Amino acid sequence: MAKQADAQADKYAATDAGHTGERLPPCEPCEALAATLNRHLRAGLCRDERRVEDLFQALALSVKEQLLDDWRATRNADNDYGRRQVAYLSLEFLMGRTLGNALLNLDLTDEARRCLTEHAVALETVEEAEHDAGLGNGGLGRLAACFLDSCASMDLAVTGYGIRYEYGMFAQKIVDGFQIERPDRWLKDGNPWEVRQAQRALTVPFFGHTESYVDRNGRRHMQWVGTQDVLAVPHDMPVPGYRNGRINTLRLWKAEATDDFDLEEFNQGDYAEAVARKNLAEQITMVLYPNDASENGKELRLRQQYFLSSASLQDLLRRYVRRFGEDFSHFARHNVVQLNDTHPAIAVPELMRLLMDVYCLEWDQAWEITCHTMAYTNHTLLPEALERWSVRTLGHILPRIMEIIFEINARYLDSVAHHWPGDGHKLAAMSIIEEGPEPQVRMAYLAIVASFSVNGVAALHTRLLKDGLFRDFYALWPERFNNKTNGVTPRRWLAHCNPRLAALLDSRLGSGWKSDLSLLSGLNAFCGDRDFIHAWREVKQANKQALAELVSRECQVQFDTAMLFDVQVKRIHEYKRQLLNILHVIHLYQKILAGDTEHMVPRCVLIGGKAAPGYAMAKLIIKLAGNVAHMVNSDPLVTPWLRFAFLPNYNVSAMERICPGTDLSEQISTAGKEASGTGNMKFMMNGALTIGTLDGANIEMMEEVGEDNFFLFGLSADEVAATKRDYRPQEFIQRSPALKAVLGLIKSGHFSLLEPGIFEPLVQAIESPWDQWMLAADFDAYCQAQHRANELYRNPERWAACSIRNTAASGRFSSDVTIANYRDEIWKGA
């Protein structure tokens, strides 16, 4: 099996090197898939029995063979530069499983299902055998994956560049209520989708020092010498478009040592030193986003960012030079580099270095090319989340890069001084270098200074960037700033993950909605159709049953599908306010114990998500959720009305089961803190109603579906800012008997009988005037919105009609729409 796969890979690799390669003879898809599946099974098994894992490997390799011709043709066409090429740089790609989505996009799902019947295995069972490619922490990485799907489906020449982490997003276990991180060995059985391109490896330098020299023409140049070099070896994964023949590439870089180890040291008996350099090199791509609480952690994260940026830009330049030679006058016309958040901002000085030090361009020419090539997407409103590196650390690891950043800053500040003459405070505020006892490089500022486009990811987010975080830059360059509201791919997040609903949509609207989600607006005509509403509710009930089975298996909690399914799944963070949700669960718990259940709708509450390893408060929120769930689920007086579970190890595959079965989607972040959100869109697309604040893309979602179909609550972003100036949470607590009672129950130790005082930090945070998340201020409004949801759910047909309207209004939030905006307004000519 491996030899046959390698032979196919060699043909693809030849294409990447600039050679056409022999085309495979055309064949009928079903016959080819069945034949290749059996061939891979025969060649790859050394035993009589066949495991599901073997069937997955064989099927994945067979599907990959099906797309190799188109993959090669796509690369050949793109290498001709008939249109602008886009390099999408992201430190995260949360791809999840590939098989099901590939089968859908290649129109091979039915063929695969028939091929597996002779093995008496369901396709869904085989899909479950694939490990999630968890190369991301949350929404940022999943957005990148959605964008790649849309780019391929819209026939755009876009290459994703990322890192092939040996261990992805950690596996989360809950032990005695506490999160425990375990390694995510997603590659333990290999990755059948990737093609290793050893012949395309590149060298990335670190450490060393810089020297100047004068060439034969009397021009002075800089060179970076004495470096510790690391090999960047590309591993390519196919990204098939939706039934259009385009197969784009996700190129993931793996770090390897330039030599396996020092043989002389090894022969002398110094075994540890002999392999130390190899281990140091391979650490770069070992683990996704190391904990940067330590200086070593910070250094490793910086090395990851530079490794990604340098290898990707070298690859981009290599392709360009192979086609056009070393005339870079049209480089920016043919290429754009999209920086997915601030992590790859180090690409700015790296492109300058490559153009000047490798290809001998003058500063002005290199800067002109850089500024017309780079485009920057910002994904956060939290200042603490913006990348900063100490000048000392950056100068030690990347001395040449630090020199270039100093020069960029000096030239850029000259333009600031001309715009605001004599304003020293403005110069200090806008400088890329933040002065202080430990000078810092502000990487977001570097990205803005060098990019022709700076975009936010929701209308509110972009407004807050222009009015707040980047106000001075907007005043200097207003033409650079624009909004591109995020979206999610309807192929994975409706057609693939919710086949029951997809079939119902096909029966009424046709199948065109999978590539034009605006067609879902046709559902509005069925909101009063009782037969359609009945069919819609049957689909939802079946999906709720599947979700209940997941919760039972993973949490040992029994969810009743007759109850309201109230769900909040996302990264655990204080601003996302899982704590507010838990407070409401405790409020319902108290009402039930007090016998106050008149008109109460029974509900099942599900929370899931991972806390960053070093985030103590987030981990304590998980602990509280688990303790509250234990008290709720162990009381027979409570469980007829309320059940509560924390889902461990939340990931992409879990979300594919969760969002189709959800009734009420919790999007309750503090207004002005969430850049956009994408989980909110997935739930809406699958017919969930949203309870949420005026934050991120919630605002645009409510505009589309109407306030009657959205449970709005809480302070607006402007009201949060005004309240923060003189915030007195005790006043809100005293005015709210419900909140006072909830906090009193937590303080009493009811949820921590064997761990007295463990939740005091959470209570103190809520009661603190410095609580920037405003839980006390929004609690009563949240409870009122939950009551409105309760009242609507009591009328099943009205709820179903609102559910239909949510799906009907979701067309605006297809990532196809977002990518069309990038194409037309940023990647012009792509």
C-alpha cells in the first residue's frame, strides 16, 4: 500500500517541481474506487481480519488517488500565473477529519458507501476511525479551514501555509472535575492524505550574527552568518473544491535537522550532544502553541512563527523565480500574502530580508513590493492577545530580522512625524517598538504598517478597531481598513454534518444551496407549512437523539430529547462567559428545589471547551461546571426539569454532532470582546435559535433573521465601556435577589463540600469593580432572555418556524460570501 501511494505521490511531486507528469487514464468513479480500495486492502494487510482502521486507511488512499490528476492539473495551471496567487499564512488550521468532506466535494459519498457494503461496514463507522487533525486552538484555525474549502470551491488559486505539528491541540480529560491535558497523537497511525515533498525542503536560519560586505559594484549588503539552520520539509494535503475539479493545497511544514546528528561526537561516546541539535530543530514543529509562560516557551513560539513565515515566503519566491526569473517588478501583481492574525506578522521583515539579502534588491524596491503584497486580518479586540516580543529575545534569535524591524520603524516614524509634527506622545504611541525597561516589538503595528489591507472580521469588530485599538493608524491610512465578516462552509457545516436536514432542503429547494447558500432564503415560504414544520421537527428530534447518545457516551449523563437542548461549546475564556451560563443553571436549580416550576420548560444544558494549559481561571470554571453538574444530575427532584453536562475533549468532529442537535445556541460574550464568532453561524445554519449579546457577528445575524427570532440581552459595547468607568457590581447584586441567592449558594460551599473555598476566586471576580466581563451587570437581563426562550419553546410549532427562519437567514454567513469579498476587494485579480 505504501509503495503504491508513494508512486502516486511522486507523480504529484514532479508537477510541483515544474514537470507535467503522466496523466492517469480516465475511469468510472465507482469502479475505480472499488478497485483501488481492494488493492490497498490486499497490499496493506498482513492478516486475514480487517479492522475498521485498515478500511479507513485504504479508503482514504483510494480517494486520494481519485483526485491526484486534478491536483496535478491545478498545480500546473497555477504555476503559469494566469491570475494572482494567494498565500494564506496561518499558524493554525483546525481541519478535523478529511474523509467525509472529501467524499462530499468529490461526489463520491454514494460510491464509497456501496464499496463498503461488501465489507459489511457503514461509511459513518469508517469515518469515525480517522483522527481529527487538531492543528489549531479554536475559531481562528477552524475559520482558516473553512476558507480553504471556499477558495477551492470558488476556483481561486489559494495555497494554505501552516505547520505540521506532531501533536495537535491537546486531548482534554476531566479527572475529579479538573482539566488534565494529554498529548494529541493525531499522527500515531500516519496521515494518508499527505504527500511528503522532501525534494522541496528549504532552510530556515536562527541565531548567529550579521555582517556587512561590499560587492564588486561598490554596494553595501548585509549577510546573516553563523546561523543554526533548520530544514523545513513540506507535507502537502489536498483541498478539493466542491465538484469543480480544482484541488488546492494545504502545505504544512515539518522541522527537521540539517544532519541527523554529529557522527564524530557519537563515535566519541557523547551520545546526548550528538542528537541534541536534531532534537532542538524538531522541537519547532513538535507541539501546537507551547505554553509561553516561560522564557523558553516564548522563544519556541517565536521560532514557530518565523519558521512558518520564512519557509512559506521562500517557497513563494522560488515558484515565482522559476516562472519569471529574478525580475521582481511584477511580484506584487502576481502574489498576495494574507496574514491570518498577528502570528505570521514576522513575514513582513522576512520578505524584506529575502528580497534584499538573497536577491540583492535595494530597500525602497523591496519595501514597495512588500507593502503591495502583504494583507493583514485582525482577529482580536483583546490588547493582551496581540503578539509582542521583547527586543532582546527577538534580537537574539533573529538578529537580522531585528535590524530590519528597527529600520522599518525609523522610516515609518518619519511619516508619522510629518502627519503630527511635534507630537512626541503620538510617536511613542504608534511606534512599532514600545519603549520601557524591556522594549517590546508590537507585531500588530508591524503588520499594519506594511500591509495594503487591514481587515476586521465583523462589522462591530472593524468599527472598534478603527475607533479604538488602531484609531491612530486609521487616521493615518483610512483607505487600508475594511471589514470582511467571517463565514463557515456550508459543505461541512450543513451538507456533511447534517445529512437529514440536507436531504429535506434538497427535496424543497434543490441541491444548489450547497454552493449558493442564499438559496436557503426560499425556506421562508414554508414557515407556515404544517407538513414541512412536522418534517423539520422530525429531523431535529433525530439529530437530538444522536447528540444525546454522544453525551451519554462521553459524560454518562442522559439527555431527554423532549427537553430543550441548550448548548455552549467553544474555548473556555472569561470573556466568552461560560460562568454566566453556569450561574443561570444554578438559578434554575434553586427554582426547582423551591418548587417554582410552573410553566418551566425542562432543559438539558451542555457546555464544552478546552482551557489553555496556563489559564487558571478558565480551568476553575470547568471545575465549577463539573461540580454543579454532579449536584444537578444526582438529585431525582431536579432531573425531570434540568440536566447538565460538561463535554470533555470538544473538537471539530464533536461539533459536527452537536450543532445539528442544538435548540438554543449560547453566544453570550461580553459585548465588544468577541471579534466575530463562527460557532454562532454553524448553529444558526442548522436551525438553532441564538441567545446572545450585541457582540461580534451576532449583530449581523440578528439583522438577517430579525429580533423576534433572536434572544437579545445585555449591555452593548458602548454601554460596557461607559459602565466600566464606575462599575459597582455590588449594586447590581443587591438589586437582583436571584444573583444574590446564586452567589450565596456558591459561597456556602454547596458545590464544594469536600473542597472548601475552591470557588472563591470566581465569586471575587464577579464582585470585583475591575470585572471587565460584567457578569453582575448582565445577569438579570440574561435570565429574562432565557425566560423568553422558555416561553417560546412551550409552543413547538412557533419554535420550529423560528428555527426555519434562522436557517433561511444564514446565507450571508457562508464562507463563500466572505471569500468572494476577499477576492473582489483585497485579492484583486485572484
